[in-house]
Amino acid sequence: MASLKQNGVRRFGIVHFFVLLALMPLFGLSALATNGQPVDSLQDAQRAYQDSDYPKAIQLAAEAANANPQDPKIQLLLTKAHLESQQYDAAIRSAEKAVALDPKSSVYHEWLGRAYGEKADHSSFMSALGFAKKTRKEFQAAVELDGQNFTARQAVIEFDCAAPAMAGGGEEKARPEIALMAQLDVAEGHYAEANCRRQKKDLPAADAGFKKALQANLKSEERVFDVGDYAVRRSDADMLVTVASLGAKLGPEDPRPKFYRAVALVLKKQNATDAESLLREYLKQAPTRSGYPRATAVHYWLGQAFESQKNEGAARTEYETALKLDSKNKNAQEALKKLKKG
């Protein structure tokens, strides 16, 4: 599916034209075993990735891979960096190498599925169908190798809820998967059901399901923040407050709770000064990475905060900045048009 931008959040997806994947954008990189590899090059590659310098990360990781071609963890790093750079063919090649080197790894199959999904979204319709089928196959393989890989389980469920039968999906296939997920983890089960309802555009049911998942203390940071992205689109301030609170507990160093808390304040028309401060802190701290609200969205919400303070000049500047970063930001387009009309 597409590298979709929703509220400024770029997220990996699955199937061209018909899947809206709520996969967790990226796992934190664990320290890579050197296996004789020069330590500095690997550490520098990891550091470049964390700093969102993906071209540099690719260059350094490729050098590491050439020196140690049998290390699948280096290929995983390359896969992630290529995906962030929207180099989908290269991402597939790296992920396929990782799987070939360690076919028993659930994580490597999952990331190969992600790479196939991105390629599906950027292919012609008939080619997309082939990649879509490969996507589900890899996600299913990841589940079979590790039943506790809930990210892969959620990916299979979303695929089946979103994709048509001709691509290997179908909601009837998802129902038993959702039931099993609920048995394994109550909160994950609520999330799976809500995400399926989101794919089917049954938003009231999705609202209720996501709230239940949060109330049940969903343990995945990425899924909590995915609910936050959903809550932004739904303008649900109360859900955003819950997301920010739970997200801060799960990831004390993660900047995303600041963004969601700020948006909640703006929607509630409370403490616009605090909202501005939180948004600017987020801009300084957040990486440019899938699953993180993009700067264009942050500037839009800064504009909203200034509007609530009746500071139209500052709001206009923020909307214009948002559009410079992404000319297709419809929220900023509409807000700026409204300001110009007076």
C-alpha cells in the first residue's frame, strides 16, 4: 500500500488502490552485531539513520554489507533506509537478502512484506496485484514463525479487511484472525477490530473500538500513536489526550505525545501558548520518519493555535510554511484561503 500522508504522517502501506495500512512505521534499531565488521561504519550508519540522514545511512550500510555480506541485520538496516528514501526496488532487494540469510526470522519476513507493499502501491494495477499477494504471503510467514509478532498479525488482519479477494484479501478471512488476536491480547483485539472497521469506513464503530483499545492499555507505542493520527483526523480531542498520556508512559523519550497533546489543546481551544510550545518542541525533537507527524502538519496546527489567539498574521505565516513543505496539504490550503477571505 501507499506511503500515505495523513495529517502529515507518512506510513507504510500494502496494496495499490485498496489498502490503508496501519502498520507501525518503524521499529527502533537494535544494536547490530558486528561479526567482524568495522564498528565505526556500522555505528555511523545507525546514527545517520536515527538522524534521518537516509542517503548517508544507505552509503555506510552498503559499505558494511560489502565487508560482511553474511550479516542479515545490515540488510534490515538497508531495507528501512531504502523505504524511508522511497527506493522500493532497493528495499525489496535488501529485504530479500535478509530473508535468504535468515529465513527463520519473523522480523525479516515482515519487513519484506512491507517492501512488497510499498512496491505494490507504486506499480501499475496488474503488477500491484502480484506484489499485493507477495505482501500477504510474507506477513503470514512472519506470523507463522512467531505468533507473538503482533505487528505482523495486525498487518495480516488489515490486509484482509482492506484488500479484495482478487488480491488475496477479504473480511471473511479477517474475522477469525481478529478473534484469535483478542484471545492473545484484549487491547490488540480491540485495535484489530477498530482498524478493520476503519478500512470499511465505519468510523463510529472504529471510534468505539480504538477507545476500548486505549482503555485496555494498548502496549504498542506505534499502535497507540496510530490511534493518535486517527484521532487527529477525527478531531477527537479527548481521544488525543488519552493517546498522549498513554504514549508518554510507553515512550517517555518519544516526542509524539507532545504533538498529540498540543493538537488536543488547540481543538479544545485551551492554552494556545502551551500548544505552541509543545509543537515547537516536537519540531526540534522529531525525526523525519514514517509514523511521525511531518513538519507540514505541525505548522498547520501552529497556525490553528495562532488563529485561536486572533493572531492572523502569525497564522498566515505558519500556513504558508506548511504549504512550502507540502503544497498538497489541504488543511493548510483551506485555512489560508479562509484567512484571505477575511
